[in-house]
Amino acid sequence: MVKKMKEFESFLPNSLTDVLETLDKERTSLKMKTDKRAYGKKVTLVSGFDKTTNVKKVAKLLKSQCATGGTVKNNVIELQGDQVRRATEILEKENYHVDYLR
């Protein structure tokens, strides 16, 4: 009986955290746009993350799935190249709502 309670207690905080993360994702509307940098290079910018979101974790996911480089500056993800279509698909699979700004 004690073993089952420990299993339940260890399950509860993780599931509660998952529920809160899902709620944050669904209510957060991310803004995505492209920008030109030096020498005409394009950069995709993703902003609008909630303060509780682990932006570095999301950036790592986007960089690996888009097969591109990038960084995080001031809670804004910068991806090298025009990655709007790919990044939008990835973020929507992760339950984020994405708005493209022109």
C-alpha cells in the first residue's frame, strides 16, 4: 500500500506540471517574422513566450527539427534562414498558436 502511494505521489506533480505547461502553450500566442541581417541573410524571429516557458528548450527543439543554427536573445528565438513554414509546423505540433507578422 505504501509503495502504491509513493508511486501516485511521484506521478501527481509531474502530471500537474504537464497540465500547466499545456495550458501555457495553448493560451500563449507566439509572433513569428523574418528579418534581413548583414549581407542579405534572412533570420526567423519567434517571440511572445510566457515567462514560465523554457525558451532555450524550445529553441533547441526548433534548431534540431529545422536543421539550422540559432540563438536566444531577450526571450526571442533567432533561427538562421527563412524557417517560417517549418517552425510553424513544429510549434503547432507542440500546441502553440503561431501568428505570422509581415
